[in-house]
Amino acid sequence: MLPDVEPAEDFWIPLVDEPIGAIVAEIQQERPEIAELVDSPSRLLAFRTFAYIRVGILLGRLLVENEVEADSEATWAEQLAHSPKHHDKVVREVVAVAEEIAADPAYAGEQLGPSDEERRRFSEFARRRLA
């Protein structure tokens, strides 16, 4: 007989190491054109994946080249990303990722929601069922 074992508590593993995800999200909110460029679930997933990676690499390079305050309440990544000296670089990197994803032919023709044909078939179905 097996001993009584209490079930493991649910645990959550973050998919992105904060605060980089928060920095990218802030820039997305500041720049509405990003939403227009990454307008489908696949594009959005690719955008977030590559934006997190590229912003992380950029901030890592900046950390090597610049001093950050050890006593600050902000993390080193937040200090660098919000610094007037570096903020534009971070924004340009995020926008560049969005533009590259939007231009990628792998996502061409992808649309959000049903196609015109699917809408027509559903309308016919609904008319028959409701008649």
C-alpha cells in the first residue's frame, strides 16, 4: 500500500523573466502601431518571443557598458530601459522586431477570425436552424 502523500501545490513557472516582459509590454502600450503590425495570434507570439530575447540581449550589452545604481528599487534592466540615454534604443529594438515579424512572408495571409467563406457557411447554417 502506498503512503498517503499530499498532492503537490500548484506552481507557476513564468514564461518570461520579468522585468523584460513588462518593459516590452510598456513599449507596446506606448506605440499602438505595434498592435497593427502583429495583428494575429502567431505574429503576436513570434513578436513577444523575439522581442524578449532581443531586448534582453540589448540590455545585457548596456549593462556591461554602463553603471547602474545598486541601491535602486528598480532592477538593473528597468534602470537601463527607462534611462533617457537608452530608452530610445530599447524602443527601436521592439519596433524593429514588430516590423520584421509583419514583413515575414511566413505570416502572409494569416487573418484573425473566420474567413468570408466560413462566415457565409455559418450564416446559412444559422438561417436553416432558426427557420
